[in-house]
Amino acid sequence: MGSYHYIMFRNTLLILLGFLANGLEAQPLTRAKIETLSKERLPRALADFRTFLRMPNDGNYREQVQANFEWCKREYAAKGFEVSELPTEGMPLLLAVLKSTKKNARTVLFYTQIDGQPVDAGSWNQPNPFEPVIKELATDGTWHPLEWPTSNINPEWRVYARSASDSKGPAMMLMQAIDILQLQKITPEYTIKIIMDFQEEKGSPDLPEVVQKYNDKLKADFLVIMDGVRSVKNVPTLTFGARGIATITLKVFGPIGDAHSGQFGNYVPNPVFAAARLLASMKDEHGRVLIPGFYEGVILSDQEKKILNQVPDDPEEQGAALGIARPEEVGGTYQEALQYPTLNIRGIQAARVGKEARTIIPSEVTIEMDIRLVKETEGNHQVGLVKQFIIDQGFHLVDEAPTVLERSKYEKLASFRYTLGSTPFRTPYDSPLGVWLSSAIVRATGQAPIKLRTTGGSQPIAPFVNTLKVPAISVRIPNPGSNIHASDENIRVGNFLEGIQTCLSILTEPIR
């Protein structure tokens, strides 16, 4: 063979091998391979998770979330990501980007939450909510702590710590999947962008400004939200939307100072009774809000109800778990109820109770309320309906504490303040993003995911949807019964493992 023919043969062979290599690289991992790689990684993944959870992350304390910020920055930089800080007036957000080398590669933006709810350490069944503990269920129905495992890990064990499920768990699953791919020298199918939010539990107040200011950096084809708990059957779950939220602080005023109940009982009106009558007038005994226009625009077709009720909720099981005799009757089922706005009393304070109780008529009652919003109900409009209803019940509203003149003139006095938080969003079931994620989940778990139209809670995702014009869906991995926002928050080890598998599948799923 002459030198010319040899060179041509060699070049042809190299090109052919390159095509073969690229073809192999582009093939998604099989389910068996995903399971093997994830199980091999599990001891190391749990050790890394333990380190992550040991960092307190209450968003009310900047030094706590700053420490988490620096840790995440170091971790993603070490993985080869381009890491940048997105400054705000409050706590900055962190963006990590790993660009694909493939021509015309698509981009997927992952949203992860790093901060957590405040803790009441005394109410936890362990010394420190930020010192993770692995526990197993004993025959007496209680959870007993174990030594931190390095092998023979039982998927039914649970990791107990603040943010184990909401949402350091999902954030860590994604990190571990990336580590596995890099160890296997597998190139992701697309450019990966990860936005880390350190103020989600405070309503992500700076997020809309960040998305507007840095929209070029955040541009993506899809948005995948790593947040939320699975449905009650603990099977793979996708959620295609979230409700928004507005909060109200209502104060009902009584005497100018606390009055002696013996000396002034039957003479000075008690504001607790005025507040109770007002609150009771807002809902009927079936739980339906009586404020005119509150549900206006929310209409569910028979087809929509059929899709909603494919979710395998068990009313009796839910009632027993929640300790209620019957649910409210806003929707015909639990899933239908989630499609309507809510009006909730989240706290009431007047004078003192227990050993601190005193024989007084309190000077004021503070009522904290929240409204969960859906796509059809805009926040300012819903708050306005509540405010007008209070006025229609005869209350005169003031900005702060009433003046002496106002106290002498008006029998019913109250102040009304509100804040708008996250706005609702909803992605169609049959969107390309929904089809893509469903395919990845089937490959990872062997099961088609349950599809929820919306979650009952709120997520700060609407700025991405509205500004970047990108569809968003939440991949829900933590187990039901994980006690998010409450004492003894936990995540089942089997869910943590399956989360790594799910992330591996998503990261290697071709986007058609």
C-alpha cells in the first residue's frame, strides 16, 4: 500500500472511529447501568450529603447562607463548571454552567434551593437538627438512630436533618449524578446551567430582578425544578405548575391598652370576639370562601378533572394520616382542590396563654393570613377582595395604630398590610419538556411518572417562565412523610438513591 493510500485509509478509519465513539457517547445509559453506578456511589454520596447538611442554612441569618454559598461555589468550580455570582440587594444567587462541546447543543437550566426553614431545636428527636442522623424504624413504630453507614445500606433507613428533603437533598442528588458522569467520562447531552437560590424560604424577593438583569446568562430551552415531595404513593412524580402566594397581616384593635377583665368586663369590647366574627364570616362550614369573586375564573372541564383524578390519592388514607374526619369541599377531590385559590389563617396572637395567661381584655389581635394563588387569580386582585370584604363588615382601616380621634369615632378598627410573593405558573402536560422528562424517568425507574397539574405550595419560578419564556416542570423525589418545614425533617435513603438515578437519566437523555 502506497503512502498516499495508507494516509487515506488511516484518515478514513479515524473518522469512522470518531463517528462510532460519538455514537456510543450519545447513547443514554441503560437502566441497569444507572442502578449499578448509583449504588456504587451511594456510600460516598451519603457522606457528602452529611457534610452539606451540617452547615446551618436559615435564610434569616446571612452568615449561614453565605457559608453555604461559598461551599457550593467551591464544589461546582472543582467539577469544572464556570461559576458566577449574581449580585442582588440581598443575598446573591449562584450560577454554575457546564457548556456542551456538541454542535447546536440545547440548554437545560436546573433550579435548586439551598436555604432552609428556621428550626426549633427543642422539638426535634435528636440533639441538633444540623447534625444529620440516620435512623431505622423499630418494631414499636419509633425511629432509632444508627451509626453512619459505609456499606450494607438499607433503602428504608432515613436521614434526619433540616433541609434533608427541602431542598438540599435534591441539590445533592444532582451534584452526585454529575460526579458519576465525570468519573465515567460521559459527556452530558446538553449545556447544563444550575441556578442556586439561597432565599427561597423568604420568598426569593430578589429573583425577579436577577432574571431580568441576567436573562442572557440564564437563557435555556427547559427549566427543571429540583424541589417538592412526591405524591402519597411515593412513586415518580412530575409537577407541571405551582401556586403563588400573598400574605396579609391584619390587626384588630380594642382598648388603647390591656384592660382588667374584672374591672372592665361587660363594658370594654374584646377585640378577639370582633376578630373571630370577622374570620368566621369569611368561610362557610364546608370550607368554601364566602368573599365575593374569590373563585372567579377558575373552571375545571370534565376532561381536566379526569386527568387530575388519575393521581392515585386515597381520601380515607389521607384523612387518617392528617387526623381529620372529612376534608373541606372546595373541590370534589384533593387534586381538584389544589386548582383553586386558598384563604388560610396561619397564626393568631392576642395577649398570653398557659402560665403567662392574665385576666385582661387584650388591646389588639394580630392575624397572619396567606392566600395561595392560581393562574386565574392575580395577587393584587385577591388581596383587594379580602380588604374590601373587611371594609364591608364595618371595619375602618388604618395604616398603623389608630389615633385617639379614630378610636373615639369608629367602633371597628383594624390595620391591613400585605406582601405579594411568588406568582403561579403552569406548563402543559404534553409540552416537549414533559415528554422529555417522562422518558428520562421511565428509563431511570421503569415507571411512568404521576403527573400533577400543580403543587399546593409556591415556588419562585414564574420570573423564569415569564421573562425567559422557558417551560418549567418540577421533578419531585423526596418521600411523603418527610416533614418538610417541620420538626424531624427527613429523607428516605431509597428516595435519595432513586434521585441520583433520576438525575443520571435526565443528564443523559437526548433532547429531540
